[in-house]
Amino acid sequence: MLDFLRRYSREQLDSRRMDERRGFHLSLIPDLAQAGLFGLQVPKRYRGQELPHSDTIKVWRQAGAIDCNLLILLAVHNTLGVPPVQHFAREEVRAAVLPELAQGRRLVTSAVSEPSMGSNVRAITSTATKRPDGSYVINGGKQWISLGNDAHHVNLFARLTDENGQDTGITGFLVDTSTPGFVRGPEVVTLGLKAVPQNSLSLENLHVPAESLLGEEGKGLVAAKTAFTQGRLMLATGALGAAMRALEMTQRFARRREVATGNLAENGRIQQIIAESVAATQAVEMLVEHIADRLDSGREVPEPFYFAAKILGCELMWQVVDRCVQLLGARGFVDTNVVGQFYRDYRLFRIFEGTTEAITVYLGSMVLKQPQQFLSIFDEFDLDPALAEYVDRVDKLTTTTTTGGQQRHILAGQIGELACWAILSALTAEGRTRSSMHAHTASWSEQQLADKLRSAEESRPFVELPTADELARHIGDFESSIGNVEQRRPGIQHDLDLLLRRG
Ligand SMILES: Cc1cc2nc3c(=O)[nH]c(=O)nc-3n(C[C@H](O)[C@H](O)[C@H](O)COP(=O)(O)OP(=O)(O)OC[C@H]3O[C@@H](n4cnc5c(N)ncnc54)[C@H](O)[C@@H]3O)c2cc1C
């Protein structure tokens, strides 16, 4: 598969054209299907490849290094679409649907987000009503659904009301998109990832049979979480592939470029930036490989590992790409040098499948509620005294007294970030002796943890922030400096989002 992807990239893929035309060439899906890339982890009895996690992440890293559109096309189907069907659909549905999905004859996506909710999945407003015959009627609207108009199946999440009119909670359904009442909406125009379309969807008295249920009634978030955890590992690994490719090009350029101080690669400041980027890349690689190995050996993966992968993987790898744009100078800003397109495309990774802020605060709140449970993660690591002391200091910070919700959110954000760095530091420290680069990566991770810890400790007592109303009044006054310049008139195609308009 890796050979196929490399050759396909060299000989057939045209990333610039996909980006400019906002679409894939016609043979892409059948070609990828032929190579087995739509059934990566589906069991062989359903015609899939049954890859272990350690091989699957190699596919994500490879696809990510080639093109974000390619990665996300494969990943939406393989990580968001397939796992809920594989693990939560009834056996007769699995037997009918999975072979088609695994062979790429039909695509599947996932529809969670709505106009009024994104990160807060518990706030889903689409409704499902159970009928006396056991079937369901779904109504509502979904937004930003990748492949929403192209997929043959959608894992749809809605709030269920049972036969007695009781709210049963969020429930998942596998919906065939040819069902009457599944109404495809317009495509949104995005900053990057332009070849993978996102659509809004309307669900208008969409009538689905009892067998479309994914898992149990009211337990839809369990199915959704299976997809999210796989998705988080995929995003970190795909971004890692992109960072590796961007660094490869940056290194070539730096070696070949002469500046006022001599060769660019030998300028100490530049060497430092490259060394930090390499350390970040190696640290993220160690984290995703560790998660994949644990999964393959049947060991439990503590949830904070997935959060660390999503948060640090996507943040750090995008920073690496951003630095590469910078180090390439004007060549970084030129849109035909790959890195510029990566800069736009991979920006998304900090936003979707849990924004950095939302999941950092969530992770921090988890740690604040049960610090000992989080600390037990480190029992299996042989922490050196310095690292053990840092982990102790993180624990001490969890006892910080807060006054009001605002300070609790700030504290949770700090603790969530520190939790991620503590995991990364413990993991990289374990690999310290493998090579001099590993030793550098371990020291770099520990330094990051120390810096973030110091900055959190020094932020006590919390600085009093302006109130949300004060901020709104102040920013509202900007109009007296910059006026009303909204371009909203008949004929302007891409109108401003309703939540962003004046008044
Ligand atoms: C290209 C693209 C493809 C997508 N594909 C899909 C798809 O296939 N299926 C699907 O269901 N959805 C999809 N989405 C939607 C995506 O998952 C959401 O955009 C994402 O979850 C963020 O939600 P939101 O945009 O409503 O932002 P919001 O949740 O409204 O967040 C707005 C801001 O608030 C911050 N924030 C939110 N909650 C908290 C918190 N608790 N603490 C602190 N800060 C917080 C966020 O970090 C962000 O800065 C896609 C989006 C894009 C752009």
C-alpha cells in the first residue's frame, strides 16, 4: 500500500489541480479502492485488509505526506465512517454493508455537527422519534459534513424520543443516503482541504428501519467516541507525515541557500529552529507509535493519550509546517511549493474532531476531577527524579483554588496542556538512549514541560480579566475606527455567516 501510494503520488496525483479545481480526478476513488485503501482495518471476512494499528498509522503518515485531501478522503471513510458500523451495527447490517464499504464501492461518513453546535456534541438538536413498529423518523439539520453529498451511508446522530415520549438521549443511526427525506445541501467554500467537499444536510421526516440503530438507544456517543479516538490518532499521524515532508524540503533549501552569515543550514538560529522542529516531529511519532503498539497488543490506552495525540500532534505539526513556510522565505509563500498548501490544509486539524481549546479544557477538567487516576498513568514509566518532580508539581497545581467559572476554565486549560506535555515527556524520556536525536527529543520535551509549568505557576494569582460585556463593548467601539465595510449586497455569492454579521 505504501509503495502504491508513493507511485500514485509520483505518477498520477496532481495536488495543485485538486486544490484549484476543488475536486478529485474521476479515477481516484476506484484506484484507491483497488489498492484496498477503503477497508484498512475491516476484518478479512468482510473483504477488508484487517491491518493492525501499527500498519494503519504508516498509511496515515504516508497519505499525510502526500496530500491532506487524499488523507482526509481515506480517513473520513476509514476512521469516522467504518468503525461505528463495524463495532455497533447489527450483524445482518454489517454483513450487508461492510464488504461494500471495505472495497470502496460505497463511501460512509459521519454527521454530528449542526449549525448550533460543534464541539459540544451533547447539544445535538436533530431529533429521532421512535414509532410503534420500531422504526424511527429523523428531523433536523447537519452542517460541515465531509463527503455529505457523496457518501452512500451516513452515521447520523440525533436525540431520540421513545414510544412514550421520553427523551432517551443521543442515538446513532446508519442511514442509507438514498432514503427519501435525506436532503443534500450546498457545499461550503473552505480555506484549505478544498478537494474534499463539506455539505449541509437536511433531514426531513427521514424514515429509517429499526436495524439502522448503531449500538443501543441513547448510547450514540459511545459509537461516536470509537470514531473520534481512531480519528484523533489518524489526525496526529497524518499531520506528522506532512511535517516530515515539509522539513525534508526545508532542509534541502537551507543546505543550498547562502545568506549574510554563510550557509543557511549552519546559521545557529536556523539550526535551532530546525532542531526543535525535528524534536517535535520525533516526539509525536513516538506518541502515535506507542498508542498503536498498545492497541495491537491489547493493552488499554488511557484516554489522555488520545487527547495528547490530537492536541500536541496537530498543534506541533502545524507549527512545524508554519516554520517551514517561514524558513523557505518567499518560496514558502508561493502556492506551488507544497508547503504553502500544507499550511492551509493542515490548519484544519487544530479545529475539527475536537478543537484544541475544547478538548484541552475537557482533559484538564477530567484531571482536576480525578488527579490520582491521571497520575496512575505514570506508574508504568520509570521517571527520573527531575521528571517525577515536574509531575508532582502538576499534581500540586490541581489543588489551585479558583473563584468562579472563568478561573476554572483557565485552570482546566493549563492542566490539560500540562497533562499532554507530561505524557510526551515520559514517553520520550523512555526512548532517550536510542540515539543522540532521541536524547535531544527527550530533553526538548522535558524543557517544554518545565517552561509551561513555570508559566502556569507564575500565573497565580490569576490576573483579573475584563468581563465578557466589557470586552464586547470595547470591540463594539472598533466600528468608530474602521466603519462598516461588510460586503453584503445582491450578487455577492459567498455571504458572511449569520453568526458573524453586524447587528
Ligand atoms: C473542513 C471541515 C470538515 C468537517 N467535517 C465534519 C464531518 O465530516 N462531520 C461532522 O460532524 N463535523 C465535521 N466538521 C465540523 C467540525 O467537527 C466542527 O467544526 C468542530 O467540531 C468545531 O465546532 P464549531 O465549528 O461549531 O466550533 P465551536 O464548537 O463553536 O467552537 C468555537 C470556538 O470555541 C472554542 N471552544 C469550544 N468549546 C470550548 C470549551 N469547552 N472550552 C474552551 N473553548 C471552547 C473552540 O476551540 C473554538 O475556538 C467539519 C468542519 C470542517 C471545517
